[in-house]
Amino acid sequence: MATEITVPTLGESVTEGSIGEWLKQPGDAVAVDEPIVSLETDKVAIEVPSPVSGVIGELKAEIGDTVEVGAVIATIIDGVAQAGPEETRARKDTDTSVPVQDAKPDAATAASDASQTLSPAVRRAVLEHGIDPSTVKGTGKDGRLTKEDVIAAAKAKGDDPAPAATTSESAPSAAPAGARNTERVKMTRLRQTIAKRLKSAQDTAALLTTFNDVDMTAVIEARTKYKELFAKKHDIKLGFMGFFAKAAHLALKDVPSVNAQIDGDEIVYHDYVDISVAVSAPNGLVVPVVRDVDKKGFAQIEKDIADFGKRAKDGTLTMDDMSGGTFTISNGGVFGSLMSTPIINPPQSAVLGLHRIEDRPVVVNGEVVVRPMMYIALSYDHRLIDGREAVTALKIMKEAIEDPTRMLIDL
């Protein structure tokens, strides 16, 4: 008896997704609740678990196909013994395992043998770096290998990336020296959505950016002084994002338009602060929401952000994690950015861009001194936020970071 696997409900107003990766292939054994396929939606990737134990029968959709909620995408045969002749032939036809006598102990063979659990990006990294995936401990969900795991293993090995060995007579000859190659890769649904939303923001909003610079001395000293006690008490590191989230809360409370949004011919003001925090995921940038920042302390904010970062890497963020948000903070400084003009995250009306900290000469009390400085940028929708309001909001954030006591006494 075969069980049909259908596309589950993906979230409010989400009616379709696309096949991002098949985690199981026809003939593979699968346990109850074991992930079968990764579906990409406009915001997140969702893994679909198996409702029964058995053997994968037929895959009814290919990677990249768009599938609607409720559509049948695969079948599971309830046990090998119950597999009919058609399913058995299907498994044999799709069996690409190498006979033992022909097997070769190289990275290409290892990648092929492990293809059931390696994503396309990981398989490519395994082949490029000549790494045996069975010797690398995975840090992804359920212990699966990530591209970063393979790269780290290659660096530890100290070898330069090497092309995969092949013995196929039909394989194309190596490209001549100096040849220039191109590769076409279909955009993921998430990347397509990011592109559409960013372009829509440029086409719709009247975008403008105001800049300031911040002396990070006080925050750095506070972190240095209390980081061990903070970590011991709250079991989380004290980072910079907690400071900027609380500083943003002060600014948004004093300048409500920066925390508002346009809806048709109306302005929607919020009496709460839900901050979208941009984090990196394997398929692109995502912005999960830290809710009620105005009611949370530093420890809970840092825990929320750390949890989002981990789940973004594992691909386990949900639609609810991504929905809402009244303001966004994007930290390009972790990648080395000195200055940028971030784009707002619609329907929000403003975004704060953080950048790298570097020692620069500044004038303090008439003397030139060296201080750890950071440029900060506030991009905003000029249709709703006036320049005076934007500059005021950014100035409040600057003053709160340079004198963190303001966050405690609400100034």
C-alpha cells in the first residue's frame, strides 16, 4: 500500500512553493517524521516529514518545480515487502550505486555514495575540495553536512581545491588553459522574492538615507566589564545587537513615524516595537522578527537573535518567525562593510544599517584622540518620514550607544 505525500499548508496567504531539494530518493528507507523534501516558499524553506515508515516510491515533482498546497509530490510504500513490481523496477532504474569491484576511494565516489544526504551545493563543494564526506562531522540539522563544514575540512586538510576524478569515457575533456566558462543556476524562490521586494521598495517608496557616526567606546567597555557575568547568569553572550535594539526602541518611541507604515491613504502607527533582524541563511538574507523589544531585556533579545541565527543556518525558520516587524536592523559590519545605504523592508518605513568598527582619529574636548568608531545609516520612506524626524531618530540612537545609561533611565 502506498501513502501519498502532499504539500502541507505553508502559511497564511501562501498557496504554493517550489521543490528545493529531495532529501530522499526512490528506494530509500524512511522513518516516521523523517524529512523527505525541502520546499522553498517566498520567505523560508520548509522540510516535509514522512507520515509513515516505509520506502520512497515515486517522486512526482522535480527540483525547481512549483507545487501548490495539497498537491501530491511523492509516494511512500509501507515496507519493502509490500513493494509491487512497478515500484521495484522504479527503484532499480534509479539505483546509481557503484559495484564494489569498481568502487574507487576518491571524493567523487564518496560524494555519489552520500548523495542521499548531501545537498547539491554540498556535493559540489565535496568534489571541488576532494573531501571524503564520511570523515566530516556535519553541523546542520540532524547532523547533515553543510557547505561550510566541507570548506572548513578542506582548510584543516591544507589542500587546494582539486577537481573530482572520473573514469567515464564519455566525460568531456578538460577545458583548455585560459578558457572562460559560464554557469546558469535557476534563482531560488527566496532569492526571486528578495529581488522583487527590494525592487518594489525602490519603485514605490521615496527612499532617502541619513548618516551619523558613533563612538563605540562606552559599549565596548560595558561588554568587556560585564560579559563574563552576563554569560554566566543568562547563558548567552552579550553582543552589540542588544544595545542597538534597545537604542532603536528609544528612538522609535520618541519618533513614532519611524515605527509606522503606509497602508493605502492611511498611516498605521504601532504602540509596540517588533524589530526585524537581518541574518544570513544558506539561500540568502532573511529577516526574522524579535517581538516586543520594548518589553524585553538585553538577555532575551540576545537569546532571540542567537536562536534565529542558528535556525536560519539549519533552515528551520517558520513563516510566523518572518511575519510582521515594524523596523529593521541590518548589520553589514560583520562582513566588513564600512558604509552602505540599506533598503527598507516593505511595508516598513525605515531600516537601520550598522557597519564595521574601526579606530579613527576624532576630536574630543579639543584634543585629537583615537576612538573605535562606527558609521550608522538610517534609510527611510520620505513619503511618511520627514528629514528632521529621521535625523532626530538616528541622533537618539547615537546618544544612547555613546551613553548606555540613557537606556536605563529612559532618556
